[in-house]
Amino acid sequence: MSFLAWMALGLVAGFIGSKLVNRRGEGILLDILLGVVGAFAGGWLFHIFGEPGVSGLNVYSLFVAVIGSVALLVVYHLFRRRRAW
């Protein structure tokens, strides 16, 4: 996939993941970053369980990226919440 396709997929996945986890976005840059990293994390997790990971700019790849970004956001919020205390 091209760099722009990863950015587009990351933006959409990060935005959806942010809305699912905490009902508000984290900001456009953090949404993109968490979405792209989440796409890698989701692809890795799916690969471990024997399923194909991110394969292109399609609905299945978006699903994988959203699952990865949600998992990443949950971990992010756990560490962020602990620091505030």
C-alpha cells in the first residue's frame, strides 16, 4: 500500500477507534498516528490468530485497523489515566 493509502486508512481507523473508546477524538494527528500504528498492531494480532492482516484499502483492512486502534487506545488510556493520579 502507498503512504497516502496508509494515512487515509489510519485517519479513518483512528477516528472510528477514538469514537468507540471515548466518544471524542484525540485530535487529528493523534488519531492518524494511533490509526496507522493500530493498523500494524491489528495486522499483527490477526496474523497471530491465523487470519490475514491489512491487505489493501478495503473494508476488511479497515476492520483490522479499527480493532488494532481500539486495542491501542485502551492501552493508551490505561497508562494516561495512571499518570494523572
